[in-house]
Amino acid sequence: MWQELYKMVYSYLYNLGLGHEDAEDVAQETLTAVYLHLDGVQEGKLKAWLYTVARRKYIDWLRRNRKGITLMDFDDYDIDTEDKAPEKMFLEKENLQEIQTVMEALSKLERDLLILKYNLELSYEDIGKVLKMKTNTVRVGLYRARQHFKEEYLKLRRSSHEKGRKE
């Protein structure tokens, strides 16, 4: 059970922008805190509480290190190279860089909503518990975050297309 929880927290932290080692450290801090206070967790709410603690530990890490964080550290990202042509690998990495650029244009709340929903596949209710928001507010926030993501992505694509024409 603890290994599965560790993987969930690590993935969440990594998707928030921590590098491999930092995500490991903060995930360990999170699980230690969860373990020490496990008796205070309501039955059936462990997952939401776990992400809440991870988010707080992430914020603490940001305060301690005062670094600008990106969505993903591409040096740590390992594209599965098995059975893939170099062109396809390049396009995948390029697409990830575009997504990172678009995600950086979004607000912190929009990024959190999208990561919790689409990367971690949490329910609206669980996202609400993690972010201390009502379920309907989560739904509306996700809708707006998706719309903003689309707008920013289209801007980026238009900009890239125009840049390609000039060259």
C-alpha cells in the first residue's frame, strides 16, 4: 500500500514541476507526515488527504528553495525509445515542450486543476477536497482552465506557424 501511495505522490509532485530527486524527497516527507497522523484521517478520505499534504509539502519546498518551477524537467523525462523512430521521438518531445509552455501561461490554480484531473485522474470531489473547493467550483474551474489552455495552445501554434513562414 505505501509503495502505491508513494508512486501517486511522486507522480503528482513531478507533474507540478519538481525534478526527480526533489520529488522523491518531498514524497518521502509527505508519506512520513501521513504516517504520523494516520489516525486522524477519516475512512475513505486517505487519497484526498494525501494530495492535500503533498500540496502543502510542495509549497513548503517552494518557500525553502525559492525557485521558479516549470511543469516538467525535461532532463529527467525519459521517452520510451523502444520501437520508435527518431522522428517520432523528436515530435513527442517537441509536443511536451509545447504543453509545458502552455501550462506555464496558465495560473497556478488552472495548472493544479488540470494536473489533478488529467494526470492524476482524481474525481471532481477529490479535487475539491485537495484544493478546498466546492465540487461545482471545481467543474467550472476545470472548464475555464481547459478553455484557457486551448486559447494559449492555439496562440502558440499560430506563433510557431508564423515564425516558420518568415524563415
